[in-house]
Amino acid sequence: MPIGEALRSARIAKGYSFEHLEEATKIRAKYLEALENEKYDVLPGPIYAKAFLRTYAKYLGLNIDEIMSEYNSGQEDTPVVVENRVSEEATNLTASKRWRYIVAGFAVVALIGINAIYNAGARPEQNKPDVPRVVEGQPGDANNAGTPSSNGQSQGPVQPNDGVRVVLRVTENESWMQVVADGNTVFSGLVAPGEMKDFQAREKIFLHVGNAGAVEANVNGQDLGKLGEKGKVVKKDFFAGQTPEVDRG
């Protein structure tokens, strides 16, 4: 008896539906129907055809050896065609995988390149924000300011009516700082240990430092000491006519 007829007869005799058989054998119903119609080209390939046929025949209680022998004898006429089909499928699968690997490789390289460009030139000071291009300020004119002493204090302090003057001295470690006088950025950059900066404005000086523990300040002749703890970012406004103070918390 032909394979398809044997499978169909056994299924009908047992009263099985394709839906039941799909759940029981874990083989899709369309493949089971193809086996009964002996349309093996519907299946993924000869390996799957043999496996599905063996499983289906076993579940229906048929003689597996007879079924497989009948199947093999029917396939001897077209071995080359089957092999070519398998080979073509394998080639297409391999090419598809190779292309996915190539695309993934390019994506990884692109990400590494973008990360390298983004981090190029990065410096250890992480507290430095993006700031506009600035011009370093000059000390106040001789009519309003004295000469800073070695400890950072100003000789001849500026009086409240003369505006506000801030003298900064960096101690043991470098510090990034930004200084805005009356709305204009007059300095932005790193200051090395031992350097001193002197700034003056009519109404207000805004100070932003990235390492408060390394910066000592003198405002209008009043020594404020260090602006805060080491590594701490501090932002502070100093106004003309206002008694300066620093929160070191």
C-alpha cells in the first residue's frame, strides 16, 4: 500500500483530526497532510521528511520499517535533485548569516568610533561645563584696586561704593574656574597651583569653581579662606556693597 494511503487509512480508522495530531506529534498539520498526499517537496527538506514520516507512522501504529523502506525506494530516482535543494538552502542560510555578521561588525566598529570621537581630548576634570568663548579679565585699574599680597589678600581693599573685587589664589591642586563680571564672562579655564587671579566689577561677580578646596578667595579685602571642600563644585555670587560670605557645607 502506498505511504500516503496507509497514513490516511490509519488516521481515519483511529478518528484523529489533523488538529489533534499536530498537538500530539508537534508536527504542523500542513506537513502531516503533505505526507498523506506524498507531497514531500512541501516539507523543509528530506531530513525533515524522514523524521516527520517516522514520527507520524509510529503515532498511528504503523510498521515504521516498511514505511521508511517504501519512502527510501521512492526517493532513489531523484537523489541529485534533493541534494541540490539541500545544498542551495544551506548556501542561502550561510550567506544570510554571513551578511548579518558583517552588518553587526560594522555597527560595533561605528559605535567604537563614535565613542572614541566623543571622548577624544577628555580631561580628568569632570566638573567643567560647556562655556562660551571668553577673554581673560585683567585686574581692576590702579584707581580702584591695590596689589595682591602673597597670601591672596588685597592691599588697599576696594570699598563698597567702588564695586566688588575678588582675588583668587589656587593652592596645592589645580582648579577649573569661570568668572562672570557684570554679566560678561571674563575668565574660564584651568588655573595651576600657586597662580593668582584678580577680578573686579561694578555690581556683581559670579564665581564657579570645580575644586573648591584648592581655591582661596579674598573679596573686597576680606579673606574668606578656601571656598569649600576638596573636589567640591561651588557657585557663588558676590555683590557690591554686600558683606561676603561662603557656605563651606
